[in-house]
Amino acid sequence: MRAEDSYKAFRSVLKERGLTQKTLTLDDAIELMTSFYKNEPAENAAEKDGDGLAFYYVHVHRGSSSPFEVGMMRLFRRNDIPEPANGSRLRLSFNYPWWETVIASGLIERLKPAAPEGNRFCWSPDGVNELLAHIREHETFLTARQIPHRSVTVKYEPIWGVFA
């Protein structure tokens, strides 16, 4: 699979498993993304840090809305387009946002661990089991998986800047 085809490939895997964005639980999404990372390498990824996976949790500030998000992203740095050209860095991600109305009810305090935001990266399929162990023991994940979500976003986009 080429990095630029990852969204279509990921959506195909989702469909093959009988899942939709509406039915995708956080547990399903974590399993699906880690499995996809292990089984579908990007052919055109740069040799060093060209295909990575990250778990993240963050209180995002976007103008009038400020969701707390938990998700994963697969990061690509292509070897066939020189940096910093548009399209040289790509991101395939899913996130579960919890919005202000829910946050105002005290949910934010249940979701935030001791550190209010963070991430954990893995740059090789060999590191997936360690990443999964971190996720499955993480207080934010353990709390978030118990709280019903109203939406999930799966997206693919070019990105700028650094990965870590």
C-alpha cells in the first residue's frame, strides 16, 4: 500500500469487518489501527521515521468548541516527495471527541489522567505490542472506553511540522 492510499485501504478493512464509523468503538478502533499498521506497511515511506503510529489524548481548543479527544494516528513521511513539499507528510487518524456540554458535567476530570494531555509513538511494527500495553493500562483509555461516544472522526490529511 502507498501512503496516499491508506485512507481507502483503512476504510476497506473497516468494511470487511462489518464496522462503520457509527459502530466503531474505541476498543475496535485501537485494534483495527494497530492491526492495519502491522499488516499494511507503506511502500513509499521514508526509511527513518517514515511510517509511525501514535496514541494521543488532548484537550483541543478550536475557536468556540473545545473537545477532549482520544485517538490514534498513523503518520507517514513519503520518500518520493522531497520535504517540505505539500503531501510529503500525511496523517491517517481517528479520534473520539467529547464536547463542552459533556465536559462541563465533570467528564473532563474523569478523562484527564495526572497529565492533561500526551501521546505515545511507535515507529516500527515491532513496537506495536509495547504501544498496546501502554494504551490498555492508561487511565485515559480505561475511562474513555466506558463513556458512550457520540461521534468518531476518521480522516486523512497532509500535515506540516514535526511528528513528535
